[in-house]
Amino acid sequence: MRALRRLFKQGKIGNRLNRGVGGDLLVVIFVGLFAAFSSLPLVFAIMHSLKPLGELFLFPPRFFVMEPTFENYVSLFQVTTNMWVPITRYLYNSLFITFAGSFGQIIVVALAAYPLAKHVFPGRQALNQLVIFALLFSTTVLMVPSFVIMTYLGLVDTHLAVILPAMQRTIGLFLMVSFMYQIPTDSIEAARIDGCGEFGILWKIVMPVVKPATMTMLIFAFQELWRSTGDGFIFTENLKTLPVAFSQIQAVGIARLGMFAAASAIMMVPPIILFFVAQHRVMETMAHSGIKG
């Protein structure tokens, strides 16, 4: 019986012991239907971007496009090439804020989570409880304090006004602490005996084990910062992000609704690509670098 359980945990045998071909077929059908249902928003966004202007105002609206056209994308390209600020500048601002904020968040959260999870010091439990309590608050309530702090530091109307607040995320800290709690303390103590410093332990031992949490944080941070407009912090046009440029296109009037639909579809591409890449890494690390109790 123990050998059977060991094979089950190793994935060499599965639920086929209790499920026949019919059960497998039902599982495949259920998963396929669920995947198709989950993909409906993405399919609708693509279909919507391919609709001519006449189909965009049909009522009731149609899910699938009847006469697909790439005119919305062509018009969007023409408009963006004639903007006062080059569209490449908006793209650079979005990429810089997104990558700097996402990777900065991983570094800051990891440095904060490691002592909270694997060190013993006065007030540790109180700080952990404070992190859990902070999960109850929406990030919206932090906008005014963040603006006051950025003003005091003289960082308003700079990219740092968006990047620095993004480096601290309570949900990321909570997730990282939860993963680090599971790391055996014996491994860390053995590294200390071998002469490894705390930063070496963090980057060489702890971080490789918590890759699932790291990739999950990266997905959420990238998605949030990629669609960030920097509202209330950035006012100079040369420093604004890509979503701001696309929203200005829509603000002209309903005649550009098709171009805005095309822009929305384009904005979805980078997060989707990152999700598929990170999803593979998360599944790989969870399968091959699991923590042994």
C-alpha cells in the first residue's frame, strides 16, 4: 500500500485506478468547455476590433463579426504616426514603468518576506498580523498618502512616482511569506554553518524554491502596471503611458470607437504572452522543485 501511495505522489499512476475511459472523457469534455467559456472575453475583444463601424453600433450587439476588416488597425496606425508625441515614446514609458515596477516589487517583497518568515525577533508576530490586516484595504485608499509622500520627495511628474508605490504590495508580501514559511529551517541553518551570508541564503536557497510565488507576483504586477495611466502623478505629456495615448484617441468621438477597440486588443497581447510563459514556469517549478517535508 505504501508503494502504491508513493507511485501516486510521484505521478506515475493517477486517478485511472478509480476512473475508466468514460470518466476520463467526461473530465476532458468538462475542462474543454470550461476553457472555451474562459476564452470568451478574449475572443470577443478580437472580434470587436475587427468590426466595421456599422457593426459596432448594432443593437442587440453581435458576438461574432459579420464582415471582418483590418481598417481599425490601419486607422489606428495612421493616427498614432501623426501624434505630437511619438507613439514609441508612450510605449517606452509603459515598458519602463512596467518592468521597473514589477521586478522592483519582487526584490522589495522578497527582502521583507525573508525576515518575517525565517527570522525570530521581537514584534515578528505583530508584523505578520499587520500584513494580514492590511489585506482588507483597497489600494485606492493609498492614493492620497502616496501623492503626499511623492510630493514631499519631489517625485511628482516623474516615473518614480508610479514605480515606487508599486514596489510594495501587501498581497505579494503575504504570498511570499506563506511560501517561505514552508522552507525547512535545517537547510538555512546548514547554509549558515557553511559560511553563507543572509543575502546569499536568500538569493541562492530561498528564491529558487519560491519561484511559483515569484512568477505569480510578476503576472499580477505586470498586468497592473501595464494598464497604469499614472493619473494624479504624471502630467507631462512626454512621460505619459500608452493607455493614456489610446484613451486620447477615444476621446475625440465615437467615430474612433473602432480604433479604440483595436487599441484595446493590442494592449491585451503583452500580458497574455507573459501569462503563458510564466504559467509554464510555475507548473514546472511546482512539479520539479516541490518542498519535501
